[in-house]
Amino acid sequence: MATVEASDSDGKGQGAETSVTYYRLEEVAKRNSMKEIWLVMHGRVYDITRFLNEHPGGEEVLLEQAGADASESFEDVGHSADAREMLKQYYIGDVHPNDLKPESGSKQKCWLCNPKVFWKKRI
């Protein structure tokens, strides 16, 4: 776990201090029981232990995702805007940058790496 202070502009020319706690995926993976459940969604870490008994889909679905990246499962279900808003109260930090996987489709095509594309762009 690491905490980083970041300065953010509040739009009025004044900086606002924010603090982000980073968690390694190895640490998140250890939180996978009824006693303590963490999961990752879109690079953010959530401690959903308190929510376990309240989840409309039952605790079993959450236990299946405990300690892992639940982004795809969360999106597949089609959660409401209210569910997304509710999730904010369980946010505890972000996945450490070294553990982040690139989002699918986010790779930029390297036109310099491909001679055919390079020359096509140059002509």
C-alpha cells in the first residue's frame, strides 16, 4: 500500500490537496473471505465487506469476485446509475500503476513501427 499526495486545481486558481492510496493486486487478492472482501473495478479498489448482506443479487456473486478484478462482471450485469453512485462509498483507493493492465482497445497503433503505414502517412 502506498499513499500519494496530489495537487489538483479547483478551477479557481487554487490547488486542492487530494490523497490517493494505491494497493497492489497481491494485497487485494488476500481480501477474499466473508470477513473482508475487496474487489477491483476499472482500476479502483473497493472494500465491499459492509455491503455483502445488502447486495440484491446475493452475497454469493460478490464472493465469486472477491479479491479480483470484477469490472467485466459488473458491466455485464448492467448496473443502474444508483448502483454506480452507491459504489463510491466503498472506494478505498486505486490499483498500483505497476499492476494496471491496459484497457482493451486502448493500444494506439504505432505507425512508425510499421514501414508500410509510415510511408503511407508520409506520402
